[in-house]
Amino acid sequence: QVQLVESGGGLLQPGGSLRLSCAASGSIFRIYSMGWYCQTPGKQRELVASITSGSNSNYADSVKGRFTISRDNAKNTVYLQMNSLKPEDTAVYYCNARAGLDLSSMRNYWGQGTQVTVSS
């Protein structure tokens, strides 16, 4: 299985910045993509940003121009640089990885979540 370990969450004021990190380990032949999702009480988990092994990235409209996702394939680590943070960014952020021996065995794996709170 794949284990995902997150770090970097915290409490800060609007306009501040955070950098989230997620390192994947375990029995992995290939990680096809990694990403970040957010979830608040009463809402379903939503995609924030994702990136493929070829560094093709995708962002939610609400974070375009403010957040940047990057990936270190050698370390199986994904980062989310969060700038110009707003109170509405407050959520639990979960790391995600899609991994498997091949396309037919590809599965989703999730981190434990890290809290990001933006408040004045």
C-alpha cells in the first residue's frame, strides 16, 4: 500500500502564505498523479490542484493565480504553495495519490489531512 504524510498546515491572517508538503512511501511501482483536496464541514471533498508525473497541472478556479502545485518525482513528494490566502480557504487539506503497478490496478490513496485556518 501507499502511505501519504502531510505537513505545513497552520493558522494565519488573510494575505499570508503557507507551503504544504506530502511525501508518499510504500509499495509503489508508479504514482500517476498527486494532488490536494479540501473539505469543510457540511461539504464534500473538492479538488484544489493536481499534477501528473509529466508535470501537467490542474487547478480549481478559486485558487488559480494564488496557489501553485509542484512535484518532486524522485522523492515522490508533492507541494502546494498557497499565497494571498483568504478566509474562504479555511479547510482541511488532504493529499491524494493515484498509484499502481499498471493502469488496471491504479487506486486512490489519501493522507491524514492538515488544517489550514485563515482568520483576522
